[in-house]
Amino acid sequence: MKKWATTLVIFVAFSASRALAEDFKTVTGKEYKNASVSRVEADGIVISTKGGISKVYFTELPKDVEERFHYNPAKAAPVQRGREQITLEAKQDAWRQADERRRLQDTRVAAADFDFSITNLVIAILVIVIPLVPMIAIVPVVLAQRRREQRALLFKQALACFRSREIRVLDSSGKLERTIAFSEADRKL
């Protein structure tokens, strides 16, 4: 008998909740179908639908619904101000967080740009320096080689002059200015 009574109570409760379900339409046109009122608050009603639980403010509902649930704007004003304050604080917090994220992103971008600039600078230095290193090492060798070649050439020219029994006098530009002949007897001096 107890099991039957429990089943009956559950059935009656379910039927009553379905009987109390109604449709609500806001002044903006949004509809809540088969909604049951969970609780009435100073600034609105909390309703349950198949889609979930929602709070609909009296300012969004038609006048007849406001009157049916005894809406009093004077009682709702402090609650409304509190809700507005919470909303404002949430927006300000969101703005602060967005600013912080932007600053952090800007810092990351600046650091990446700096790293990129340093990398480019290093590459530029390497592109300039690497070709110079062999030149720095080769230039003294080449200069020494040229000096040896010039000395050898001068020695050959001097030897050729001596063998030809003449002395060639050159001007400052290296052109032959005059030739002085000498004999075998002059050579032994």
C-alpha cells in the first residue's frame, strides 16, 4: 500500500508542475515555452524550462505579468542598483584583464622584435666580417709576396744593368732618365 501511495504522490506532483507550466513572452519578443516559476524575486522571476533555468527581469515582462507577481519598482530599485554595480564591476574587471592581456602581448611582441633585431644585427655583422677575415689574413701575405717580387725584379734589373755595362738612372716616376756607360776597369773598383 505504501508503494502505491508514493507513486500517486509523485504522479500528482508531476501533473501539478506541468499544470503550472505556462508560456512567457518578453517585451522584446523572446519566448519561454512551458516555463514554471521557481521563485519570485524583487526585480524578476526565476523560471525553469526544458532549456534550463533563467532569470527574467520584470522590466522585460509585460505589465500584466508584473501585476500578477506583485512587482514593486521601489523594492526592486536597490536590487537593480546592486545588480548594475556587479555588472559594472564585472565589465571593469574584464577591461582590466583585456588591458593586461594586451600589455602582455605587446611585451611579447616587443621582445620578439628585439630578438629579431638582434638576430638581424648578428647576421649582418657575420655577413660583413666573415668575408673580411680571410682578407685580413691574406692581405699581409699578399703584401709580403708583392714586396718579394718587387725586390726580385729590382735585383734582376740591377744585375741586367751591371751585365750590360751601363747604369740606368730613372726619374721619380720610374722612367729612364739617362744611361751611364762604364768599362771593365770601372767594374773592379
